[in-house]
Amino acid sequence: MPAHYEDVPAWDEQQVKSTLPTRSADGHKGSFGTGLLIAGTRDMPGAALLAGLGAMRSGLGKLEIATESEVIPMILPSLPEATYIRNIEETLSTNNFKLDAYKAIAIGPGKIPDSQMEQNLMKLFESAVPVILDAGALSKRTYPIRNAPTILTPHPGEFSRISGIPVEQIAKDKAQYAKRLAKELDATIVLKGPKTVIAFPDGEAWTNPTGNSALSKGGTGDTLTGMMLGMLCCHDNWKHAVLNAVYLHGACAEHWTKTKSPHTLLAHELSSMLPEVWKSMEGHSSEE
């Protein structure tokens, strides 16, 4: 039984072109927002790099990566543009760390779900900025009412874990399950996979028409989380940021397969595709 998409419209190319932000000629790095990325462990340092590259390519002004000390020298040569924070757990516990100084926060790539993660999240939820949860930050829980969006980015296996719905059942009606969970949790759900569903807690929902099998490889989700973080920093409308990140992420995979086999894409190469793909969408933007 196919997933029911007929009542969920697609976020199309024209909508992307009309909502991408322009970059003011007199802007500076402070104009385009600072993002905080909490990602990576000594066993999975690449997740922080992949998400960091995605964020830096996606319009923000400054990126701070909070990760384990051992990870920093591993990823610094490939991402010298970011700044780095050690011992984020201790830092978050102090009142001197001002989360509202960030335009958006992402947490989870390369991390593990444990009690420390829960403590970190409770602190992040006190902020008044968008928080993206991915990978190790996705667990079954309730969410506080916030004055800023909470965004979950599960693949079907993670969606099953946080909802209790079997993967096989999700596949039968992906869009409706995403919409239901978004309403229940008062959180935006980005249910990844073919025809990714983006469901907002107010009932609005879209499917994404871009992407292909080249994305079926480890690390592409980390890159999407980074791209979403970057776009939340430079878009004024947070819904447009989420939708455009998903669209352009898929469009990068399509751009790759114009000249290369889908078997061969590496996740970090999505960030390398983004400059050309984004450029092809410019010249039609209305959002400042």
C-alpha cells in the first residue's frame, strides 16, 4: 500500500526561488547569524565535520562547534572557518553561557542518547531560538512548550523509535504519521527518505520532490542537519529555512547524478555541490 501523499503538496522550485534570502551588500558575519552545532565523538568525529561543512555552506555568518577535545584536531584541517567549544556539558551548566546569542542550534550528529544528552536538551529548550534534533538526540520523550521551533529530523527507523510505530506501518502512510506526531509533540517533523515529509505542528505539511538514491549513504543526514542550521541562521522565516534546506539537499544529489553515478556520492560532496545549486536558484528571491 503506497504512502498517501495526495493531500500533501510538494514544496517546489518556484517556492524555493521566491523564499531564499538575499545577502545584503553591507552585511557582515553578525548580520547572518551564529549557529551552534553540538556534534561528534571520538568514535564518530566525521559527523561533526559533515554537519559543520553543511552549515558553513548554507548562509550563516559564524559557526561554533561543540565537540569532544579529541575531535577538534581531527576536523580542524578540513573546517578551519569554524570556532570550537570544548566541554560543552560543563559550559551549558553555567549561567554565563548565553544560548540566545545564537540564531539557531543543532544537536545530535555523532552523539549517543544518554542521560547527559537529556540534560543538554533540557538546557537548550530553555532558549528562545530554533533547536534541531538529529541522530543521538532523537529519543522517545515529550517536549516543552517553547517560543521557538523544535525540529526533529528522523529517518524511518528513528521515527519508529520515537513514535512506537513499526517501520512497515509508517511506510504505508508516511505523510499522515508525520503530521500526527508533529501535532502530538508540538514539534516540526522532517521524516527523511524518498519524498521527505516536512510536517509542522500547526498542521501545515509539505513533501519534498528532490533527491535520489545517491543519498542512501551514511553521513547525508548529518549534512542535512548542518544545512538546516545554516539556513535557519540566514532566513527570516524559519519554515522557509527548513523547507529550502531539504529541497536543496536533494537537489545537490540530483546535480551529482547529472554527470556521476549515484553509487559514488560521498556525503561531504553534497556541500561541494551546494554553491552551484544555490546559485541556480538565485535571482528570484523576495525574502530579505
